Amino acid sequence: MNLEARKISLVQEFLRIDNEKIISALENFLYKNKSEFFEQNLNPMSLEQFNREIDQALEDEKNNRIISAKDLKQKIQKWS
């Protein structure tokens, strides 16, 4: 069974569950494992990359290629 078929089968099985405790346990398991997987695959940025990103940010600011947090929030609110 390929990954897509397994996911569909899992979702179908999940939809049959009628027990709040089982749903909560599955949610906790999923969130915990996703978090652990993310942390295990997190790679620190090299000093060179860090400096390139700082230089890019300074260049963007110098050339007015930035947006204020307030303006960004207003744009996001218009999305929905």
C-alpha cells in the first residue's frame, strides 16, 4: 500500500472513532511527534548564511523593500 492509500485509510479509520479520549490521545501523539520530527531535522544556519541574510535585510531596508508590521497585519486581514 502506498503512502497516499495509507493516509486515506487512516483518515477513514479516524472518522469512525467515536471516543473523545482516543481522539485527544491521537491529537497529542500527532503534535508531539511532528514537533520531535521538526526538531530532529532542524539544521543550524551557517555563520556565512546568517551574515548574507543580515546583509540582504539591510539592503532591503536601504531600498525601501520592507513593510511595517501594522501594514502587514492590515493586508492579512483583507485576505479572508
